[in-house]
Amino acid sequence: MPSNKDYYKILGVDKGASQEEIKSAYRKLAKQYHPDLHPNDEECAKKFKEVNEAYETLGDSNKRASYDQYGSANPNDFFGGGNPFGQGGFSGGASFGGFEDLFDVFSSAFGGGRRQSGVQVPGEDINLSLNLTFKEAVFGCEKIVKITRLEKCEHCSGTGAKNGTELSTCPDCHGSGQVRIVQNSIFGQVQSVGPCKTCNATGRIIKEKCSYCMGRGNEKKTQDIKINIPAGIDNNQVITMRGKGNASTKNGPNGDLIININVAPHPILVRDGFNLLLDLPVPFTTAYLGGKVTIPLADGTFDLDIPALTQPNTLMRLKNKGVKVLQRDSYGDLLVTIRVEMPKEASRKDKEIMEQLSNNLSTSSFKKTKAYQDKLSKL
């Protein structure tokens, strides 16, 4: 009887898709919805069943032709006996391209390839925190840190075997480091790939252990590591030194040394990216008359000219007086905000002087005050 399911839609392909495109779509979906990756997930199990049903038809050119013409493949070729994969688990033949196609899918889902010789696992990373002064971060520096890490045993070249040669091929995985695993699921038996426990996924068995590392293949060593701190690095940034971490215990590359940077704050300046910010308190007399005020820089001090009649909250930008931009020959700016400060107290003589000054200044000298008074008079 005609199928009421759109197999093309289930696999996410067009009706004109090639057999290779159909096969590729199936492999992707079979991996995505495989029950072993989603235990007790009925929705994924349902999707997995639909995907296999669709591929059982569209993956076979004869069944596909029948489906395209009549909306159904040959009913005798469908799943039977309550097992969605036929009498033998997964059906073979043209529809799946043999069990090897599915084996590729499942071995990929479980983290390996069937032709891989041994499983390579990188060594563990080493994390450390490095404290820098503000100046060290701005201008860069060299630091020497002492770390203890696993290194390959020099006597056995990391194999764990005496002289590095007393090894034999694992009899269970035959040197691949992986074995096929048969698991029962709601669809019957499913084969997948997992690491070989006999050889710890290395593919080799140690016949006689190295007497220096006792078969571990590595040993702990303490070493001084030089770290080049680039100019412009900021707080909470990370430097990664590839291959400077622990040695692998499974034929893989070394891990990384990951350095987390902690930068002490400057007592006055505030960093904002590659710019430096400064709130500069200035006596109202200096703001009125003008003058010089000494300000800090990242590498010293600078005498800043304050123009006469500088208004409160004026922002002054000093180009290229900030932090060096990482990996570039350019610098941020120093942004100075003028905070005009009034005195907390005044003597009688000070008040007399200020009264005389007030009498000499016309209202037009204070534009904002005059605009306010004009608005107020119209109320």
C-alpha cells in the first residue's frame, strides 16, 4: 500500500537528490538520532526509526523508483517481524551499502575511526595564574615560572616498556586501540565502537615494564618556563603556550600551558581597553586663571596645561599616551576629565576678594546662568 510518509522530507533532501547526497544525509541523521547517544529519549528513537525507514527505500535505486512512481516500495522488502531493521538487525545489500557504512557512522559518533591505529589523547593542560604590575602589562615583560608537569620518560620514549621496545600487539583490538561493542536497544542489537580496555586504547601490550617509570611512560619533572608577556595585555586575558602542558599517556601530543593574567590596578589611572582614563581634580582658581597640573602617565608624569576659564567636566585627549595595542605599532589615548573643585571653607579676606570679583563680572559672562534666568522670567 502507498506510504503516507515523505521520505525525502524526512532525510531533508530534494526529490532530485543524487544517491550520494541521500547517503550523506542519512549518515548525518543516523548519527544525530542514534539511540545510544540519547538513552530513554522516545522522540529521538522515533526519529532514528523514520530515518532508517526512509533510507531503506531511497538508498536503493529500485525501491526509490517504485516509491517515486507509486508512493510505495516493494512491501516484501520492508521491515518485518517487529524489528525495524529486518530479520538480521540492520539489513545489508544496496540500501545501506553494507554494514561498513553504518559502522562508519557509529564509530564517528563514539569518537573514533575503524582504521585508526591506537587512540591518541592529548595530555592534560596545566593552568596557572600570573600576577603582573600595571606597568608590566602596559609595556610587556619576561617572566620565569616554575611548573611541575608530566614528561615522557627518556628511557622508554614514553612507551612504558623496557628500552621502549618490549611491546606486543594487543590480541583483542589487533593494534587498532578500538573494539566493536554490541549493545541491546529498543530496535534490537546495535554495534558501535569503543576503546579497548585490554590495552587502554593504545593498541599495544607491555611485555616488560620500564624500570624507571614503572610502565607509566612518563615522569614528573619541575622546570622553569620563560613566558614572554606582550605589551598591552589586559586583566583576565589568557596566554596559551602550545605543547607546554603534561605529556600524553595515550600516544597523543602534549597538553597546553594556559596562563591566566591578573593585572594589579594603577593607583590613579583607569584602563579602558587601550585607553587610559583620568579624573583630574583642579582647584576652581586654576580652572579660572589657567595653569599647569602634573598628571601620571603609564611610564612617568606629564605637566598638563589647563587653559584659563576651563569649564567643569571638560574632556582633554592626549593622543598616543595610552596603552600599546596588542601586536600592533599603535597606542591608545589618555582621556583626562577636568573636575573643578570648590573650597570647603573661605576666610573673610577670601570672601571680600570674591565679592569684588563678583561685582566686576557681568551676568553675560555666565551664559548658562543668563539663559536660565531668561526662561525663569517668562514663567
